Amino acid sequence: MSFTCVTSLVGSSLQVHTSPKQGNTAAQFKHTGLRNSALRRPARVSAPRVTIRSSTARTLQITSEYTVGDVYKTGETEKSEDGSYTDNYTIYLGGNSPADVPLQFRKGSANVVFRIPRPLGIAFEEKMVEGEACCVAEEVIAGSNAEKSGVKAGDILRLTTAVFTMKGVVDVTSWLNPPKNNNILAYFVADGKPFKQVMDALVSNGQMIDTPRGKREVEDVSLLLERPGGSASA
């Protein structure tokens, strides 16, 4: 089961702050303790790898290996007369039914996907891009995991993996066995969302997730970014 929003979040090693800038409210977040912990990762817990066979009207028949949390392009690019284009992205969250998300991209832009170890090391700011409020990478911290992965200042966040709290089911016997909430890996589409909600989705990756083998940390965050006027390798 997949979710496209995060409704229950707690803080982590990120901080969110706001500051006035040219009459608007600009918001950023940075990792606290980045200098001390950017290269220190938690003990790795191997994520299960599976084989997915996907066949839909939008996507090609594929057989490949993916890891839980992977975001990958499927199907053909659909071009519009105005130069914009639509690509379909699949998010594998476990199980046999990965989620499909079609996204439209601006003329001349490139879409890039990164799977980045935490902490990321990006400062995001809300900016207007062609009349739309977007979450833009204002700064990529030198030496950070994001810089090493290839994230660049000016990249626009379109989608991120996030942690969603799924409420336990309540029934008449709940007084004997109280329902348990579970944190699960999900995804969050940033388009049209308030900036704080997008930041909360990113921060949610600091929570532990529940798995059949117990709780584990989220080691990597998958980001789908739009790079205006550039290419994936620019």
C-alpha cells in the first residue's frame, strides 16, 4: 500500500527556519551536526531485493531488480506542443504493486533521480518558477552526500520518499489489544504543496520504520528533481 502524503511527522536531525527576503517569506532547512555526521552512517540493514514485472498501458514490460525505496522512470516520454513533456515514474515500496506517478516537466528541463544517504546536506527555499511556487535547492553543502550524488543548486524537488504513520485498526476488542501505529515508507509529491509540508515530508525520513524484522532506520532518501535548462549530467 502506498501513500502520497505524510500526515504524522516528528523532528529529526533537520531544522526548519524562516526568514524574510525581498518581501516574501523564504524557508530553508539544513542538517544540524552536518560537519560531524555527514560521513557517519548507521549500521546497514540490507533491504530486500525483488524482481518486478510491470505491464500497464503506460509502461513497458520490464523484468529487473529493485530495492524498496527506488524511484525509476517507466514507459515512453509524452511530448506536448508547448515543449513540455510528461514522464511516468514508478516508486517501489514493497509488495507486488509499485506506485505509478506521471509528472509534467517544463520545456528544456531534465528530470534526475538520486538515492542519497542521510544526512542529505541541501538547503531548500521556496521560489517562483514560471509563475509556480516550487521547492528549489538554494544551496548544496560542500562535501555533503547530496553534492557527492550530483545534486546541484537550482534543482527543483518534485517527489521524495518519506515516512508515513499508518493508524492501527480499532475494534471492539481493542481494550484487550490496543491498536498499534506503524511507520511505513511512502512517497510524497511536492507539486502544489505548502513549503512547510514538503519540508516535513523530508524531515520524516528521520523516523524509524516498522518492518516484519523489526524497526530500522531510513538510510537513504530518493529524490526526483527537475533541472531547469539542463541535462541529467549537467
